[in-house]
Amino acid sequence: MAKGYWKKVLDDIKRQRKAKPSTFNAKYLAKLKRQEAEWQAKTLKQWTRDSPERKQEFRNPSNIPIKRVYTPRDVAYQDESRDAGLPGEYPYLRGVYPTLYRGRLWTMRMFSGFGTPEDTNKRLHYLLEHGETGLSIAFDMPTLYGYDPDHPRAEGEVGRCGVSVGSLKDMEIILEGIPLEKVSTSMTINAPASVLTAMYVGVAERQGLKPNELRGTVQADILKEYIAQKEWAFPPEAHLRIIRDMMVYCSKEMPQWNYISISGYHIREAGSSAVQELAFTLADGFAYVDLGIEAGLKVDDFAPRLSFFWNCGMDFFEEIAKFRAARRIWARVMKEKYKAKDPRSLLLRTHAQNSGASLTWQQPLNNIVRTTIEALATVLGGTQSLHTNSYDEAWALPSEQAATVALRTQQIIAEETGVTDTIDPLGGSYYLEWLTDEMEEKAFEYFDKIERVGGLLNAIKTGFLQREIAETAYRYQQELERDERVVVGVNKYQVDEKQPIDTLKINEEAQRRQIERIVRRENAKVQEALDELRKTFEDEKANSMYPIIKAVRAYATLGEIMDVGRKVFGDYKEPPIL
């Protein structure tokens, strides 16, 4: 990117917000100003003398000061056609599709995966039978790092936080009986994303399908791993090269597949604010656009398959504003900076998951209420796909009952509340429109800071982004401990509880069964594929997806494939943060 772009846009935004009234005429605004002054002098002053407000200053979790009341004066600078537009039209603030939920409801996904492949296959079928409309597969820690279940580092972790996958055989079992041509699948996997994508292709081939028939998403967002989740296998440059290979391969062979789900979710779970999630996630997205262009792809050939994965926390209006601002920022930058011509390249398509960090192990049934509020905010924010958390997830992976309640939460919002009847129903709220603009401006301030520290990769390697998140998390924790923020059941309205709910128990036999399933195929086919992969990794210009798929077809294990990369690329240690 050319230097100074972010600063220029930021200056434009600030100048625009100080401009003369556009939506309302000056005479009307002057009248409102007089009315507000009279209200403060008479009604408000007398009322607060007898009934003082709970705080001297209200700030949302992003540390944005919130006024007592918002009026047309707070958004008088806005030009409706320029700043908001209509659904399905630039700048897509009000939604990426012209009819939104009046045409089709969002995809309902439940994060599913635990124990053995057989356990997970049973849960996937259960959820589909109960109305889930898209699959979402979670993997255990060894799989996330690219280790086989018999690796020493896998001890005690097999099947614990997701399903264990050691080879194509496991994926075949997970997806047994599921028609992949009819269901889209989301896989939350990053460091070994290319291998799991190859396994999905392998299962499809055994169902008689071609790669170009598959729909779904693989997360593959390695940049946020260095920022937040810390599950990488190689140095950043090596992982980015493999993502580049995936982009090129999928653009050619899997045109319906979203090969990167750019994830703010884990940035938020690490302690960031909503503004930081907005800014850092979009910065990652722009970095992947740069990567695709550097690989020789035209922006309109690959950008339409980029998707986003957002968190949704408890501050209702902040979250809705975040989704709206994200769409406008993405559309503007893709159009102005990257010169995208295809309207699909401008669409920020959203999957969202309610905040796991907002769930409490204290009084866990309260989490049903939290999830409902967060899901409603996500829907009002215009998501295309949603995962609702289960009330027991602060204790364990979801039980069948808890997962059903979480799915029913989405279905009740969709079918009973009326919020899907119109598009962007909170659009025009003075507070929401002002907050959307405020979050957009603060995001561009971060884009400018990231450029000034040397770009996104340097911001990661120097720990700039990680320190920003750590400082926000520390401030929030201090506010909790000083009772400046309340979490019901944690620092207010506490009760003494023993084990309040029954939780899912992972079969202790899962590790033994998965180890037994691992078969080291010391045959020529596997070795040939792994040798080819090693040579490809050593050749910067070669595409690694093809030998990875070849190795997967030969039933090479996940660990065997990832170990080739570990030997070629080495490891990575992040900088000290504090």
C-alpha cells in the first residue's frame, strides 16, 4: 500500500464529521440546541439534584465516552445517500444483500467437535436433524498445532477441546453420511488449514464430488494466531506463503470455497476491545489482499471468497455499530485503494459467534440470557452466519441439551421476534449512527498507527498489537475489580453453588482409540508425496497444495505432513510483550 493512505482517509473522516449540516437544516438544529439547553437547565438539573446518575461518566468497553442523550445534532453532518445508502448497495452499511433475512435467514451453525471422529459425527447428525443449516467443526489442541494423537505433546489433550484428526480416515468418519454437496462446512483450523482443506477434498472425492462443488470455509487466518491465539507451527512468512498457495489453488479449483475466514473472534477473546477487534481484523484482511496481489492474482479473482469471523459481546449497541462500520470500511478501501470492480469484492460477508469470554461458570444458566442478547445484536448487525454459544461452555464442551438450547435461541429470534421482517431496523438511531461513525474513525486511527510502526507484520513481530490488547484487557479487569463494571453472578448478585449443571464428559478412551487408529504407512506412495512436498516447500514459487493433497490421499498423517514444514521452515518465538 502507498504510504499515507490511512492518514488521508482519517483526515477526510474527521473533516467530514465537522462539516456543515447535511441531513438537517441549520434552523432546525439551532432550535434543537435551544431546546436541549432549556432541558438541561430546567428538567435535567432539578431531576439529577434529587436523583443523581449512577456514574459521573459512562464509557463503553472500548473506552468511548457515551453522552446522556443523542439528537439529530450529533449526526447532522451525515449524508444519508453517501454514508449509509440502501441494503445491497455501496457502501453496504445497511447490509450486503438487498433483502437480507426477508429473502433467506442466516446460516445457523453450532460449534461441534469433541472426542473421537465417531462422537463428532453423531453430534453433527443430531444438530442437522434439529434444524442446523451449516456445519462448524472444532478440532482438539494437537490437531490445531499439527500433531498426531500419539505425539508426546498430545498427551491428555486428545479430543478435549474439539475432535481429534490424525489422517484422512478420521475426516471420512467425521463426515460419514453427510452430503457435502448440500451442506456448507466451516472448519476452525489455522496452522494446518491447508492439510484439513486437502482432507475435506479427499472425503468429497470419495463421495464422488469434485472440489468445485464444495461450499464452506476454512479459517486459515494465521496472522491473528500471532496476535492472539498463539497456535502456529512455522514462522509467519512460511505460513503466509502456504496461505498464498491456498488462495491460488482455491481460486482455480474451489471457486465456492472461502479459503480464509479473517477472524476477529480470537483477538476479542484475548482481551481486545470491539474497536481493536474491528481495526486489527480488517488490517489482517487488507494484508491478505496484498498477499493475493503479490501472488499475481487480480483482486476481483480472489477477494469475493474472503470472509470474516467476528465476536459479539454484551455491549448491545457497540456490537451492532461494529458490524455496520466494518462493512463500510471494507467496501471503501476495496473500492478506493484496491480498485476492485466486481461488487462482490466489496462485500464484507460475516460469520459471528457470541463471546465465550462473556460466559461465566458462576450461575451458568445466566449464560442463556447473555447468548440471547448477543445473538440478537449479531442479527441486528446483519450477519450471514451465526454460532450461538451453549450455557455450559465455561465448564466444558457443550452437552447435547445445552447445544440444543443454543440452537433454539437462534430459531426463536428468527421465527418469533419480528426483527427479520425489515432490514437494518435500528438504522437512523441517532446514537447508533454516531457510534458507528465513531468506531470507524477509531479504526482508521489504528490503521495509521500500524503503518507508522512498519506495517502489519512488523506490528506483530514487535509486539505492538499484542501490547495494545494486553493493556485493554488489564484495564477491563481493573474495572471489574473496582466494581466499575458489573458481571452478574461474578462481582454482584453472587450465590454459593456446588456443581450447578451436568456437563459433557469426554470419553477417557478417546486418546487410546485415536492412537490405535494412527497407522504409519511406510510405503513408497507416502514417502514420494512427502518428498515432493519437501521440495515444494523449498521452492518459493511452487504451489504446496497439490503435494499436500497427494500426501493426504495416500493417508499420510497430519503430523507427518506438518513435520515436513517444521524441518524446512523451523519454529517461531514471539517477542516479549510486557
